[in-house]
Amino acid sequence: MANLGTGVRLKHLCEGELLWLQELSIDSKMNCPIFRSVSAFLKAKLSHMINPNDRSYTKDHEWALVDGNRVKIGITDFAQDALGDVVFVKLPEVGVAVTKGDSFSEVESTKSVSDIYSPLSGNIVQVNESLVSSPELVNSSPYEDGWIAIIEFGDESDLETMSSTDYDELTAH
Amino acid sequence: MDFKTTFLNNRHRELGAKMVPFVGWEMPLSYKTGTVAEHLACRRGAVVFDVSHLGTVRLAGKDSLEILQRSFTNDLAKINPGRAQYTHHLDVEGSVVDDIIVWWVSENRFDVMPNASNTSSVINSIGGQDVTADRSVLAVQGPKARIFLGRFFPEGARVPRFRVEELSYKGYDVLVAGTGYTGEDGIELAVPNEIALEIFDELLEVGVVPAGLGARDTLRLEAGLPLHGHELGRGITPFQANLGWAVSLTKGDFIGRDALVAESQRGIHRKLVGVKGKSRQPMRDGMDLIFKGEVVGKSTSGNYSPILEVGIAMCFAPVNQSLGDAVELHSGDRVIQGEICPLPFVAKVK
């Protein structure tokens, strides 16, 4: 946790205070050493506050949004930011069976390749065809337009994920 | 491990750059805009790279020209003071141990710019003084680079391609060269550290986009420009890498010349080619090049081309490999289809 050098520790600040600090740091063009030292941290902290709580998360940085016996899968904001510009998504074929813990897709950026793992077993019933020509949706809209695939499952208790709060915590450091 | 930082390090961070370790330095990989946007900004407008991590070895004295002529491959007699030249540093076997730009600043002064990791080996070979820490280097690149730079430094913006000029900016001595590593026109500025931030900020103020190492790599790849450790290195001669134009076998002796003469007599056994993919899937380095079911070579660099919107790679291939040949790149169970194509992938300025 960043120490502001004034006895204030960042984790004691609420979201509103963080926003206020960030505004101040922009206005003052980062001239104050305190703001300079925490600006990068603020950005990270704020960007990690947007993991939606309507879905759950894996330790491999996928999200899973359950609707009946189907689950929509994508990658998190943290994951897309770490990958950098996504230029290609290798989509699975509709109808294929996936096994919990196995890779069923790959997301490639200008710097690396990342496997996408299935958080439960089932069958691919739909893939996001718009990623074929616009893979950058994974960066610009990781939780909405940048979804990757929908898996139909038999047993929801198979799903091994964590809450958005736990995921916030996992990625806050 | 502690990394060296440039004088712009804080500014990079404030701009939201992702900082990464690179040959002992901490450098920006990309800014908030991202590698693809930075790449396109360079092809259409202008970007600035902080390349202060590149080495500068200053050679001064009457014997400097002679030392460089017998140490490197290119012939400085082809140019004059006030010009820049691309050249190679070889070992006795003819391998390219470094590729270098020589800025012939004035009659007896040369600024030799090796890759960051090779500065000390170049000094071992030619002597001179390591002045890397005394200056910052900004590379302003793109079709609009001169227009933007001209808004606050018109003399600098007028330095012609491959020329080097000693100019004054606000009372400071700066070295300006019409050089770069993107395939675009552009200007490189070697400036005293105390004005590096001011010039960088001026560039951003007039509309130049900051770009990181990610875009620098995809730009040089599209332009078919070699990267040390990939297209050049141990076991690779200039001729194999299509860089025979940077070698003069007629100027007199230099390190590695005998090996190159022998190779030019027996012929090269492989050549660098381009491979263009059929899909957006990025190609990567170290993949096997497959032709008619056989492994015939290996990729040395690969990525996604933002201009062509397909995967591209440079590969070493047999000398008889023809343009248009249908090939595949393999790595494990990864298979990418493509065809042999000319280099550069995207036309570059002369």
C-alpha cells in the first residue's frame, strides 16, 4: 500500500476521496510530490472498482455471467489491461464440448497470447462473432460487447468462481 | 534489480505509460492510447519515442575515421561529415554482433550509436567515450514529424534525411539527425538532459503522440527493419539478412571481411523473407517455417500488422524460396497459414 508520506495511508480513503485526489492531481499537473507518487496507484485503484457485481470471477481473470443453464464468459478489465491491445481472438466452434479447467479460446495481443479457461464443463452454444473483425472490443468493452462465448452446462455447482469483492481484492495489489 | 531510468521517466508514468524492463532500462511499452493507436499515429501523423536508452559512443581525434573504417562494414568514404550512415560490427566469422548508426558530426567527431546492450563491446573495439548518460534522445517519426517539430524548432525540422546538424535550441547545443527506425520520415534529437522534458512536452503540446517500445517494434517489423537478437546476431551475416548494401568489400580490411568474401564467393545458404498471414492472428518469433510439409526455416520476428490487418513475420528461408509460395508457421499445435511476400511489408520512405 502506498504511503503518502503524510501519515495518510491510501487504503483508508474512500472512493470519493480518491476521485477528489485524482482531480486535484490532474489540476495541479502532478506538481505536488504527494500526488505524483500516488497517481499511478490511484489509476490502478479506480480501474479496479468497476468489476460488476452481477457476475463472478476466476483466478485466471475470466468473468462468468450465469443466466439459467447458460454462462457467458469473458475476460476482466484487469486482464485486458495487462494484455494490451487485443488484435486476435481464436474463438471455439459452436457445439464443441469444453471441460472445466481446460483452455477453449485464445486472446492475442501485440505482445502475448493468453489462454481462456472454462470455469465449468459444458458445451459451447454461442460465440461472439463480432470479435473476428473487431477484437479490440475485448479492450474497449470487456464486460459487455467484448464477451467471448456462451457455455451451456448441466450442473451449476460445478462453477468455481469468486465474488466481485474477492476479485477486487485479488487484483488490488 | 534496479533499472536505469531516462530523464522522462516521471512524465511517462504521469501519461499512464506501462513501464517495462528493457536491456537494463525501465522504458514505456505503451501509453494509454495503446500500441495499435500509437502505430497508426506514426504512419499517419507523428509520434515521439524516448530512445535515451540507445548507446552513444563519442569518438574524436584524427585517427577516428581510420578506426571506424577497419572496425565496421560500411564505407564512410561514401558520405561526408554532417551525414549519418548505417553499418555493422562483425566478429571474425562475419556474424553481425551489432548494427549501428554512425552520426558523422564533424570532421574528427563521430557519435556511434550501438544497441543499448552492446555499448561496452563497441567501446572495447573502437575506444571512444560513453556519453550515453550525458544526453537524452527523442525520435520524432511520421509523415507529419517535420510539420509538428517545425512549430517550435524550425531549424531542427529542416534537417534533411540522413543528415546530421549541430544546432542551438534556446541556447543549448543539440544534435539533430534525419534518421529513425519506423520506415517513416523523421528526426532524431540528441539533447542535453536538462531540456529533454521541455522538448518532449513541447512536442506533445503541438500534437505529437507519445509512443512506446510496443509500437516501435511493430513499426520496424512492418518496415522490414532488422532487430539485433532477431534478424541479426551470432551466425547471421549481413548478406543473409539482405543488408549487403551496408557492407563494402572494396574499401579495405575490416573485422569479419574475410568471412564475408568467402560467403560472397560460395553464396549464402539462407535469406530473410517476409511471410504474410491470411488472418489477423499475430505471428511470433521462433516458429518453424513449413513449405510442402517440410521445415525449411524459422521466424525471427512476428506480430500483427496494423496497416495490413494480418499477421506478419520475417523468416530465414532457403535461397530458392519464391514470392507467393504458400507456407505455414508452426509452433506446438499452433498453425498459421500465409505466403512468402517481399520486404518491407509496408512501403517506407527512402
